[in-house]
Amino acid sequence: MLDLPRLQALRAVAVFGTVTAAAGALHCTPSAISQHLAKLERETGSTLVEKDGRRLRLTEAGRVLVEHAGRILAVVEEAEAALAAHRETVSGHLSIASFPTACRGLLPHALRSLAVDHPLLEPTLQEGDRESSFDGILRGTVDVALIDEWLDMPATYPTGVASVELGLDVGDLILPVDHPLAGSSGPVCLDALRGERWIASKPGTVCHEWLQRMLPGARPTILVNEFETQLTFVAERLGVAFIPRLARSTLPPGVVARPITPEAARRVSVAWRVAAGGRPAISATVAALRDAWSHRDHWPADHGIHVV
């Protein structure tokens, strides 16, 4: 009979490419991974991996076994989740990944709630973008991830990943207080901003991609990912910026927020592996994130001008 830890070792090598990386993912030593692979090859009578430079590559037999191992381990994870649900205990390790603004705007409240309500749970948090979060979920290194996607740029969720929407986060145009458009009574048309000096996130980020899509030809002169820093540059009259409301609490002196047309909103969701969906720890984390969303206190009440 095939041994589960050995199948886990083979799948980890297939996913991560090296014995060392596989050992890190499974929290064991490289020696243990090598022993699992050697024993699995003896059990199956097949060569399952071969060296490819510094990496290991699956043989045809290895690929066949890994395909089945993925399904077997998913069923085992479902069984473990069902057993945990039967015990109704919220405990153990839980890895959370999140895009930066949700780290600031939602996770402090959610993690504090989890610590109070479920002291046996041991959550960890890592900041990352959407693709790295999806990758972590599929690899098994991330249990729960916060995902953002602009409504006109929907994300493609990988097979085996479930999600629930928390809500919509609207973005606004951020202007210096003395900008000609700062006192406009209604939403600002995006086309009127083509000639502006833009302050934006770095290329490859969701917000930078949105700006390039909605305003082709815009060439930001200041590229910083931290939105609070962007606000500081706008206050110094060095340009304009587009910032989601989740990314800010209050506006600093010298800037004004204006809605834009067409309205820009992104969907914020929580994602997890379908196979692990029955874990009480995941249900509790989703509930804590929903509560954090409902209690977020940083949405601006209006778009009022703040004068230096």
C-alpha cells in the first residue's frame, strides 16, 4: 500500500522542484524527503524522479503517480476537514495571504477577533499579490487568501479554489486642494486627466494595471506602492493619484478625493482550497474577515476638501 507521507514528498518535489524546497514546504529535513522518495521508488518498482541540473524532474511514471497522489491527498484533506468539523474545534496552524491594502484595512481587526474568540488557533499572515496567493493555495502553503479584482478586469480562479465576496471597494481620484478639478460638483471624467502627472503603484500591481487599462498612455512619474506615501506626494502638488478607499483612513491636509466616471470598483473576496473548506478554522477566519469588513471605519464619509 502506498504511504501517504511518501506521496506528499513526491508531490512536493513535483510542485517545488527541489528536495530542499519540498522539505521547507512539508516542515521536515531534506534527508527525510530523499528517504521518502527512495522508499517510494522501491515500493513501486519505478524510477519516479531524475536530476535536471540542480532540480529534480518527474519521469513519466512519476507524473502518473503524482496525478493520482493529488487526488488522494485532496480526499485525505477533505476527510481531515470533516473530522475537524465534527469536533467543532477551531485550532491549529492557519496561513493567511493578503494583498497589501487589506493587510492594513482588514487583517488587524480580523486577527484580533480570532485571538479573542479562538485562542487555540495559530494564524500567520503574509503579504502578496493575487497570483502568489493563488499559487500558495494550490501548493498548500496558504489556507486562506484575500483576493482583489477590478470589475472590468475579473480574476480567473483556479480549479479547486472556492471563494466568497466580502464587498466592493471603490477608488477615487486624489488631487491637490488647489487643482482646477478639486472643486468639481460631480464625478470627474477620466478622459479629462490624460495630460496629468500621475503618481501610481509600480508596474505589475493591480492598481497600476487598472490605470493603464482605463487611461492608455498615462505615464506615472512617481511609482510607489504605499498609498499613504502617494497621498503625501499629492499633498506636495507633485501629481494626482487613484487610490481605493480601503487603502486610506483619513485624507491628509492639502488633498481632496473626487469620484470618477466611469466609477472604478474592485471586488474583495476570500479564497481557500475546496478540499479544506470544511475546516472550522477556515469558516471562523472567513467570519472574522466578514466582521472586519462590516466594521471598517476608514471609509470617507464624503469627499470634502482638507485645507492646509
